[in-house]
Amino acid sequence: MNEFDLIRRYFTHSTPAAVLGVGDDAAILRPTAGHDLHVSADMLVSGRHFFADVEPEALGHKALAVNLSDMAAMGATPRWALLTLALPQLDEAWVAAFARGFFGLAAAHGVGVVGGDTTRGPLTLSVTIMGETPQGQALRRDSARSGDDIWVSGQLGLAAAALRSRLGQLPGIALPADCLRQLERPQPRVALGQQLLGIAHAALDVSDGFAADLSHILQRSHCGAEIWLDALPTHPALQPLRAQLLPCIAAGGDDYELCFTAPPERAAAVLAAAAVAGVAVSKVGRISTVPGLRLLAGDGSEVQLERLGYDHFA
């Protein structure tokens, strides 16, 4: 099998939402009238973003999920994706399983894969995704306002705990299966992001750690925040270990949940949006005019973490 056989057999699917998909020098796309186009790209590198022995179907799922999460953060409807794949060797069984995971998630979210590239090299995955929001309605990082409640979806710290366990940093601790599932097969909160349009002010996805990512909203919106650490949601099985796992919960990374701000008077609307999306949300803090991020324990004392999130160049 050569490169073109590979593309034809595993990466060429029907793309009815595109004028022209895979097979030419470039795809032809026609965005919806009256909508803004969103474009985002993410790269996953073996040994840096995932273990080399991860199941290829799970890796295919995650490669697209992290990009769908970027669309979710802006309330966008995902439409098209491009996949670039470097493989150390052409293992047909591996490619078939990877494609099942990737295209299975693409189909679930109505995403057409309209192009990309393949080559030999260290295992590296790069996805570019495009989506749409009604013109001027996107959720952005620069729109938080003083007095806004700060919310987060789902549960935090599961993926980071699974990573630490794989690295032997949590000896004697048995984690629930949900932790490894969150690390390898995160569920992008696309429906929640869409439901929050017109309700939330600012939003982003939690990929590098809750505290670090929230700091991006604070910087872009020129404001501060206080976070109630006891309110950060995590898996019930991790609650007895909450103090030990606080760095995972507050700053671990790989959560792919949404963090967003909304005015207090829209709290009922936030909960209704979450119910429609089928995702739990938790109010975890408040936006303030005082610069900086304050992480508060239950007694009101300020907590200092060794780091706020994942550093890609550490």
C-alpha cells in the first residue's frame, strides 16, 4: 500500500457539506450565509501528548476531540476538518483502527474531513478544524465582566490523575476507569457551547489546566477572579483524595471541559442550557476588578500552587 492507497481506503469519506472534499489540490467549502467562520489547529506528538502504546482507535478519537473542544469553547458548530498524519511505518491495522476512532467522532458531530496530508516520520497528528457561529455571537476570551459568575462543566482532574498513575506518581492509589477514559477519549462539550450562545460572556476550553486556562480569560478581559477550590468538581471516587490531588483538579490539564463566565442573573439560564446539553455545570468563582487569580480554600485563605497548568516546552 502506498500513500494514495492509504488515503483512498481509510481517509476518503463522503463530505456532503463541502462543495469539493478529498481528491483535488484543495477542498472547496461554502460557509453558511450570515455566519462567522472559526478555524483552529492542534498538534499531538507521541511521547509528548500521548503514550506510544495508546490504542489507535482511542488516539483517533482524541485527535479530533481536542479540536472539537476548541469549537465548543466558542459556541461554534463544527463543519470541516483537515488531518495531517506522520507515521513511523505504514501499519494497516493501526491505520484502520485510528480511522475508526477519528471518523466515528467526526460522524457523531457532523464534521466532514475534506483534506490533509500523510508522510513517514515520528508519530505526529495535526488537525485543523473549521466551524461557524451566527455573525457576532461567538463566545470569546475577552468578554468577561466584573461580577460574572465563573462556571465549569463536567469533572476536573481525572485525566491528570490517570497520567500521574501511568507515570508511577500515585503509588497505592486505585483510580476509577473514568480517569483513563477521560485521558484517552475526552468528550468535547460542543452542545453545551452552542447552548451558551447569548447567555455566557466569555469562555474557553480547559486543556492545559483549569487555573492556567482561566488566567487567559483574565488577561484578555483585563480583570481578576477568585476561585473557591472546594467547589471545583471532580469524580466522587477522588473526593477522599482531594487534598492530595488538588494539583490535578485545579491545574492538571487534558480535561477538555468548558470554563465560562455569565452574569449572576443568568444562572437559571446557564443551568437550563446545561440540562439541554446533558452536561453538569458547577459555579466555582467570581470575576472581580482586582487583577490576578486568587485560589481560595474553604476557610478563605489563599492557596498557592506550584504551577497553574501544563507547559508545552517544560
